[in-house]
Amino acid sequence: MIKPFEARELQVRVKNLIEQRRKLRERFATSIKVEPKDITVTPMDAQFLQRAMDIVEANMSNEDFSVEMFGKEIGLSRSQLRRKIQALTDQSPTDFILTLRLKRAARLLQQQAGTVSEIAYEVGFNNLSYFARAFKKQLGCAPSEFARTPQAQS
């Protein structure tokens, strides 16, 4: 905006930005396939989110991958990483990693790329009951049910 600006115009722009972020967070939370261009507002956000997703993807099968490791690889402190991920996705870095793992598991189940156990281990879970609970909480059904549903076959 250029100065002098109208207070009403500023309010409308802020309201629109807040609404865009809310919609983007909802889309991130419900979509199985995540693309940074679908959930970001600025090119810098898209670039950051793509890099964050690439780092998580590269460490997908590493069950010991932590927020500290994530922050170190992306070049941010734990608190800075939390602020940035929270602003873009409305999730903590831990939940962001978990969500990406579960979404990858859902894609693999759709592709029938292995058994539920094999897929759980492939996406970094070493506890199958925790995987099943987290999957059901995120996607609304058990992994084995998800693999059998018609949308999983398409």
C-alpha cells in the first residue's frame, strides 16, 4: 500500500489476508496430496514450505527424525520453525511432520504399495498401534479400512 492510505482499505486487506490463511489451513488439513502452491500466499512462503516438505520427505522413514533435526536442516531455531510452520499450516512442527507422514501413508495405501504394517514402517512409525490411532484421528478411519474403501482404489 502506498501512503497515505485509507483505514478502511487497510482493514479490508487485513481481513482478506486472514481469511486466505484460514482457507489455506483448512485445505492443508483436509487434503491427502499436499502441494505448497495450494496452501501458501506468497512465493517466499511457497519456497519455504516446499523446502520444509522436502526435508520431511527425505527423512520420512527415519523414526528418530525430530523437530530439532528439522530445524537444523532448514536453518531455523526450534522456536522460529514453530512460528513459521504454525503461521503457514496452523500446526506445530511435530504435527506437520506427523501429518505429512500420514498423508504419505494414505497415498501408499491408495496405491496398494504394501501391507499396512509395511507402510507404517516406511513412513517412520515403529509403533503400529500408534500409527493406527493417529491415522484414524487424521483421516477418520483405520488404515486397513481406508485401503479397502472405493476412494482408495481410484
